[in-house]
Amino acid sequence: MLSRSSLSLSLCLVAAAGAPLAPCQAAATADDLLRKAIAEQQRGDLKSAIEDYRKALAIKPDMGEARANLGAALSAAGDLDGAIREDSRALENAPDKTGVRMNLGLAYYKKGDWQHAQQEFAKVVAARPSDVNAAMLLGYSNVKLGRAAEAVALLLPLEPGQESNMDFEYVLGYALVEAGKPEGLPRLEKSAAATHSVDAYVIAGAARLHRREFKEARADLDEALNIDPNFPGAQTLAGQARDALGDTAAALPAFEAALRQDPRDLMANLYLGTMRLKDRDLDGARPLLQTAYELAPQLPQARLQWAKLNSMTGKYAEAAAMLEELEKADPNWIDPHIELAALYYKLHRPDDGKRERDIVQQLEAKEQNQGPSR
């Protein structure tokens, strides 16, 4: 970590006559290398800075500032394992252990090692309770570890005065959404609009999709695609929102784009296969639905569509067996009953077909009494 104070050089005592000069000269050389490395790091010459920090440490291994700065330089250069190694060693002698912990946490953060990042950021926040940046990093790490409620408890009291800090609003909004609190959505959308953040739009859009707020979800996801049409998962989510609004013509190209990015995208295969099945494009539907079923053989919708394809291609017994399993797993799901009502007649089982028709009528009446779901 670069020191915020000006660099001070070690002083050497004047040697008595005949005394060896090597220790004083070595210390001065290490300090000179440190000062040179700091200047190189400040102007972005990371390669030279790393070399000179290492030279300084070869002379003076317990030079805490040099080792901490070396860790920061390695992190900036993308050598995260090297940064973690040097920052961990720097904790032994660094005058500012909290600053080194911040750098160590950032190296873990960049690596995606959320467990270790969270541990280091927690120590920084304990030492600096008013450090908003450290709190944001700790909160984000907690969300990634599935501890969104802890992130909300940490960040919400810090929000007054931070409303215009879009990074803060993004992390707090993300934490609130992951904790199941819809008040995080306007924070995310405000941050996304201000910073043109594609990931904020995608998180908000996915959350609104989950809440069945399809119009708002589509707006967020369309904005995300305007910023970056290749953002992972965005095309699939946008296709789902469009399909939920009945705009099949706009949903179809989104799913096709998603499959160009990732041919094994589960939901894109499932949705596009279902669309082609509805159009009776059986040859087009088969590879898509087969991929979806292979990727998630226990997913009810994947099983339902695979059973429907089997029924439409004359594999009645196979289709019936799968639909009966779905019916047993969720007796109140109307779709398997609808399919079985027709399929049993093809299998010359009219009594079973009538029973299924009666169940369908009962479930439809129940849905009407309950009213439309959101």
C-alpha cells in the first residue's frame, strides 16, 4: 500500500574510525530502492516497481512498507496469488496493519475468494467503523456468501449522507434485493441509470422478473442490453420478460442470441424449445428440449415439455409415465393433468381421461375463486 506520508529515509550514525560501513550503506540502498519503486508505481510502471521492491526486500526483508507496496503492485498487475502471499507476510512488520488488511482483502475480492475477503474486510471495519468503502466491500462479500441480511444491517445505518454515492447505493440495493426486500430495487435502478451499470440493471431486472413485475423487468433488461448485449445471462432474462408479456416475436431473437453466446444455456434452450413445440416445429424443438432435459432432468418444466414432445411424436407410454410422476409430485399443477386428459384417450384409457378432465375443471374453478396471481 502506498504510504500517505512522505517517504523518510533511515539515518546512519557516523562510524568510528575503522568501523565497518556496510550495514549503514545497505539500509540506505534499501530506502533508495523503496523510494524509486514508489515513484515507479505512482506513474504506472508496475514491472519496474515490482523489481525494485523485491531488490529492497532482498537487502532488508523486514521492510514492511516495501512488502505491503509490493503486494499492492502485484495485485494491480493481476498476480493475485503473489499479492496475497506478500500482503500476508507484510502483516508481520507493517506499521499500518489495517491498510495491509484492506489490500489483502481486495486481492481476495478480485480473485473471487469471498470467504477470505469477508474475513479481512470484517477486521478492517472493526478497526475503522466509519470507513464507508470498507463497509461496502464487506457488505458485497457478505451478499456473495449468501449473508445478505448481515450486509443490510451493516450498510443501512450508513446510508444517510451516502444517497448520491452510486457505488454505495448499488451495494445496498443489491443486498436488499438478495434479502428479499423490494426497497432495494429503486436504489439499484438509480445507480444503474447514473452509472450506466449493466450488472445493476440485470440484477434489478432479474428481481422484478422473480416478483412477476414483467413490464418493469423488461424495461431494466432492455436497458442492460442497450449497454452490453453480450452481458452473460441478460439475453435470456430479457427473453423471459418479453415472453411473459406475450411478446413472442421479441422474445425469440433474445433466446437465439443467448444460445449463440452459450449453447448450453438451460432457460434459453427450454424457452426456445417450448416456442418451437407450440409452433409444431418438432425437429427444431427436439434438440433444444433434449439439452434442457439433460441439463436439468429434475426441473418440472423441462420434464413437462419433454413429455409433451414425446406425446406429439407418438411415444405415448413414455409421455404418460413422466406426466404421472409430475402429477404425483405436485397434484395442484394443472398442466400435467391437461396433458394426461388427452393422452389417456390415445392410450385407450377413457376412464382415466375423464378423471383427469374432472381434476382440470376443479383446479380451474379453484384458480378462478382465488383470483389472478401476480
